[in-house]
Amino acid sequence: MLFNSIDFAIFLPLVFMAYWLIPARHIRAQNILIVLASYVFYGWWDWRFLSLIVFSTIVDYVVGRRLGQENRPGRRKFLLWVSIAVNLGFLGFFKYYNFFVENFVEAFSFFGQPIQADLLHIILPVGISFYTFQTLSYTIDVYRRKLEPTNNFIAFTAFVSFFPQLVAGPIERATHLLPQFYKKRIFKYDLAADGMRQILWGLFKKMVIADNCAGYVNMIFSNPESHSGSMLVLGAVLFAFQIYGDFSGYSDIAIGTARLFGFDLMKNFAFPYFSRDIAEFWRRWHISLSTWFRDYLYIPLGGSRGSMANQIRNVFIIFIVSGFWHGANWTFIAWGALNALYFLPLLLLNRNRSNLDTIAENSFFPTFRELMGMLLTFGVTVLAWVFFRAESIAHAWEYLGGIFTESLFTIPEIMNFKQLDVLLKLLLLFLLVEWYGRKTEFAIQKFATWPKLFRWPAYIFIIFLIGMYAQTEETPFIYFQF
């Protein structure tokens, strides 16, 4: 079920009303409703894949219980590896089986030993990368004794399947989200109103910004040899806005929806395109995944401890694995490796934690140095996004090669300049609102402090823009494919 669909517009109010009609003292009943609603939400796409979520839930619940009863190090490690094998086994089969088979065949053919291997017609379950990492956080934290194993199967099932963030995050930690299913939830108007504001802004990001950029992006990337360098730059920049609007829009809707039910989800985006260096960008982009890899991969590898060679190794590992997490294609690995190269100078100069505050912290306008840092970071990020969007490495090189030609300095050949002009004005408005709200949880959160005379017209204007510029067809979120 898509957040930007009529189905969800009917589903959410019905679940919301049923949920709050249950007395707050009946926590178990509320959790059961969440589980049922979450399974309907996910099963709306394909009910058959519910079995994967159910099986993963049972395995990790049982493993967690056994870890709580077991003190022998060898047995505890074995139980942990059972959870890892089951979860990553499912993920590896559905997401990477064909990738590895294809590359295995190509490798043997390259060395003059052609072999035959059959590929499988595998449907990738929506959100498997997200809920797999979420449930893994539970067993790993129980293994590390950072979390007591739960005896409440219903609460644990609700944690694994919680529908607002089930298919595209944020990837919640068990230490943060699971305890919230044990507590009494009381409806709070201010919290729900804040959630509605965040949902509204998320819908604007997705339906107005991302979906309107998508048409130009698809046209330009599908046929890069037919476009000038300036047009290719335009396509890459618009894709940067498309993927940000699409993914952060989903996160806003997810976090806002959770607030309607009395839950707090972690912040997943912190205005990343206002970053002054690539390290700051990765502290602000897809925070739930970046911190997951930091805590469960980077730090166990040694993190920033040890020799510089080990630190460089760890940085490349975490970026390349992060890229591979996104999809079974060499383009994602190249995207991760390129970001590691961007990060390397900051690591060598020990400046990877230079910008921990908010840009223009004490003023409305950035300093010249901040502005240059922000533009440079955005520029190199846009170039890296070309690999992320391209269908193959060859496609990415063809695209980048087309940029760096004499045609880079020409005026883009726009078929419908009036339509693009409207989009550029919408992007400018979007950037101004994001800049205004850069110190808050989400861009229009500060609207709550405005007088009603200004606040409500602003909401109505956003709704008007959604109604005016939303695409006629429902479009899936980009990160559903991951």
C-alpha cells in the first residue's frame, strides 16, 4: 500500500479511529490491532510475502529468548549466527542470488571456461532490506546484553511489522522502538497535530517535488547520448532532488503517521543538502542506515581506532557495503566507493568531524565559506548520484562523459520551458522552506508557532500545490526497490 494512494487515505483514518477507541490500559489489544493493520498494509502488495516477516519474527523472538537463558559464550554465539544466517539468508537469496550467479558465469567466461547457470525469476519482497536490519538489531543487542529479551510476542511482532516504517524505514533500533510497545499510549492533540504537519510536508516532497522531477530525469537518463552536457547536468541535479524528495518524503510520512499512534521514530534526514562537507552529508542522509552500519559494522571492525591504513580500510568497507545494500548492481558499489573516496581527504586531514553544528547556526544567511562548502558538497554528491541512477557502469560513464564536453556551456534544450519553469519555481520554494526550518525536526514544524492568520493559509497553500501538481498516476517510492 502506497502512502500517496487513495487506499492509504482510507486505511489510515480507519485504523486511527479503531486504535484510539481501545482504552489506553489495554496495551495488548492496541498492539494486536497494530499487528493486524501492519499485515494488511504489507499484504496489500502481495500477501504471500507475509510469510517471510512472520518466519523472521518467530526466529528472532525465539533466539532472543534463548539468548536470555544462555550464558555459555559458544552457545550464545551460535544462536546469534542462527539469526544472522536466517535473516541475511533470505535477503541474500531474494536480492542477490541472480547477481552472484551472473558474475560467477562472467568470471569463468572471462578466463575461457564458459559455464551454464540458470537464473531464477525472483520477485524482491518490498522492504526486506529494512525489516531484516531492524529485527537483526534486536538479536545483536540482546547478544551484546544491551537489551533484555522480550517475553511479549505480540509487542515484538508489532515492533517488527509496524506499518508506518515497515517497507522503507527509518530502520529502528529495538532499544528505542520496542519498549514503546510496552507502555500505555494516551492520545495527545499536540503530538498528533505535529504528526499531521510532517505527513503534509512529506506528501509535498513526494507528490510535488520528487514526482515532477521524475519525468525529466527518466527522459534524460534513458537517452543521454541525445542530450547536451548542460541538459545532462540538469538531469543529474533534478535526480538529486527527486531522490531526496522521494525518500525523505517517505520518512516524514512514516514518522508523522507513527506520531498519530503515540510512537516516536528516529529522525532519518536532517537537511543533508545543506551540508558543508561529505562527512556532514552522511551524518544527515538516511541516518538510520548510516548509524546502523556504524554501530554494527564500522565499530566492530575497529572504527577510527588503530592505524590510518585500518581506518581507511574500514571507511571503504562501510561505504561499499552500504552501496551494495541498496541493490544488486555494480553501480551501487561504485557509488559507495566514490563516496569513500570523497570521504578520504577529510579522514587523512582529521577533519571528518569539523561541521557538527547547523549551517548558519546564528544567522539566516551562511558565510561565504559555508556557502562554498555547501555548493561543493552538493556538486560532488550530484556526480555520485549518476552512478546510483544509472542502469550499468557503462551507462554511468556514458552519462558523465556527455557532461564534460563543450556542450556543457550551452543552454539546455528544453521542449517545454514553461513546464520546467514551474518546476524550478517549486524547487526554489521548497529550498526556501527547508532552509527556514533547517534547525527543526522537519521543515514546516515551525509553522505551529505562527498565528492562525498565517498558519492555516500556509497549510492550505501546500495542499493546493499538492492538488495542482500531483501526478495523475500513483508512483511508488524509489526505496521500495531496496
